[in-house]
Amino acid sequence: MIAGNGDGALKWKTLSSRETYRCGVFTVHERRSQGPDGRVGTFSVLSAKDWAVVVPYVRKPDGDCFLMVRQYRHGADQVSLEFPGGVVEPGEDPLHAASRELSEETGWMSDTILHAGTVFPNPAIQDNRFHVFVALDPRPAVARNLDEHEIIDAHLMPVEEIRRAMGEGEMRHALMVTALFLAERLLAGLPGSDTSLSAHRA
């Protein structure tokens, strides 16, 4: 340890929590907490549903592709090229949410979906989790079923192009950068084309 006395590894104790704001996508709580050294502070915590994203990996003779979606994002006021994904509904398994979002946004489905990792989007102020999955060899299967306000185009994008451009232009969604990293780590660990390792059947 370079600095500190070890208290940084200890949890704070929640003394009280009250809701201060609620909207359709998150709730804000004001939480009073006590640190391991006795000091007390007030912190804002955003409570939201978990999110799930799926990285659809399409292996083709002329080059592997990711199946991606392009849509306008109101927060950034920009068009964003992303992997399919959305909210995990209460009581829903994250894998099911990933499979559902894949079919709803693209009309494609996969028989093999692998869990690549789960992270906290911003643990400083948010309590929800971000689940990343990889769908191997998805195929067109059903009609798309978009939400009321979704206007989405689906595209097959060359894997190498996405690797080069992620983090720039239309691909500056931080969670998509995370998803690509976790997906690539999982794919690199698969023994050849054998997808039985850590596989879940959707």
C-alpha cells in the first residue's frame, strides 16, 4: 500500500435513505452513510433497472461481422452505432433480456448465447448492473418488434472495421466499448469453433 491505512477497502454503513426524485428510467435517493473512520456524509444514488447488451458475432466465409443497430440518442443528441440491448425487466433473467432485445431490434436469433461479463456502469452514483453477452452465429428468424419510440436500422459490420473505429465517430457509447472488450476476451478464449465452453442455450 502506497498511502492510506486500509479503510479504503471497507464498506460504509447506510444510516438512512429517502427518495428525492422519480422518473420513467431512474429514481434518485439521498443516502446518509457513515465511513469506517466515523465521518458521515450525504450522497445521491441513482437506482435503475439493470441493462443487457448482446454482441452478435456472425462468422462468414468472406469475413466475420458484428450485427449492430444504429439509432438516435437523446442524451448525446447524436446518432449512435451500437450492439443490440436494453432494459432487464423485473424478474427477467439477463440472458433472456439479451436474447429478447436481439430479436426485437434486429429480427435475428441465436441458439448459443454466452455470458461475457457483468459490470457497474458508474458505481460512484448508480446501483444498476450492465450485463454483456455474445450471440454466436445469429440468423434472421422473426419480424422485428420495436418499442413505440424506437427508430432503428440494423447493419452487418465487419469485425475489423468495428475494432478500428470503436471509441470514435458514431461509436462513442462507453458501454459499447466495454461490451466489445468483454466480447473479444470471451471469443479469444473459445477453443476454435467449439462453443460449448460456458455456453447457455437461449
